[in-house]
Amino acid sequence: MDDDQVHIGSIFDDKYAQKLDDDDVVFVSDDEYAQELQLQEALMASVIPRNITINRRSLSSSSLPSSSKAVQVSLDCKKIKFANKETGESSRIICEICAETKDNEQMFLNKLCGHSFCSECVIKQVATKVQENIAGVACPGLDCKSVLNIDVCRPLLPKVLVERWDEALCEALFLAVPKFYCPFKDCSAMMLADNEGENIRESECPFCHRLFCAKCNAPWHSGVDCDVFQKLNEDERG
């Protein structure tokens, strides 16, 4: 029988065999564990008498004949932790846009809503919207109402794309602010209403430096109510 015995330790990779002490934990995947167990049972069946039952949950020296030179191996399931594919340095995540599996460092997390996409898809999303002159880039997540923040996306975007996005945001802000024009026809400079809701009347044009009424957008009419001033003829307004 000695010549026919198989060295059980040969089926293990060195990196596993060295870590099978009582105090060590072996990290293996579900598939690897199942394959190792099936191979062990096949080998053990060839060297162990048929009246000895192989325990799937524990293969140790107590199951072997006394003359066997097999390496003592303990595979108590309590000592085995299966690798978590969602954590650790080797984690792989599926991009919600392209459906490709990516490494953690290739992913972008939108902290505003929790959606995660690969960097390539985020760049494409921003580039497409900016080319359409859309400053507010929506999160590409399904039915998501959140947006992508330019400051958060800045590190992964090409410089030229960041600059164009900045310009689009400035243009959008400019269009959203109320505007008016200097009432003097020889000036007609455009100005932004930045009074933030305050009821301001007397104002000065920053271009021609003449006073005007910001309420009725007419030359300044001190002591005359706006409604009264608007009813006056041109020659009466002075």
C-alpha cells in the first residue's frame, strides 16, 4: 500500500499549505474550495480503505491509515473565510452605463446620489452635454434627479473639457440673472440687476456715469413719482 499512497499535500498550492496552521486563515473563493475538495476526495478514495468515510467538512490525519505518509491537513470550514468580491484591493464593480466590470480606481462615485460609473463614461457624459451647451450635467443614473458637480469631476476630466464646462456654467448664470439697459440712447449699456430684491431707484450707469431710475428704467427724476414721470411728455421730463 505504501507504494500506492498519494501524497495529499501535493494537491495544495504552497501558498495555501503554509497557512493551514491552527491559527491561520486561508482565503479562497467558492469555486476554488469546491474544486480542491472534489480533488481531495478522488485522491483519498484511491489510498483509503473503502470502509473509511470521507468527511466533506474535515479531512485530517485521523482519517488516514497509520502507515500513510500523507501530510496532515485540516479543512475545518470554520477556519475558512471566503473572499468577498465586493471589498478589498481586488474589488471589481460593474459600471451602470457601459455594463463593463472595472477596478475600484477606474470608478467615479457621485456622492450626491450614490450612483457609480467608470471614469470613461463620466467623461463622455460631460463632453456630450457641454457640446450641447447644457451647463447642468445630469447624473446618468436611471431616473436620477441629481447632477454631476464640476469640482468633483475636475480631476478626471481633460483640461479643455473643464474650461468649456466652466464657460457653459458662466453663460448659464449670466442668462439667469435679470438684465436691463441704460435708458440713455447714446449709451444703452447692458447691466445686471444685482440688487437681490432691494427696492432701489437711484442708480448710476457704470459706463456713462449718468443717473437713472432703476425702478422705471428712465433718466433720474428726483422728487417725481415713477407713474407721474411716465405720463409726462418728452419735453416735460427735462
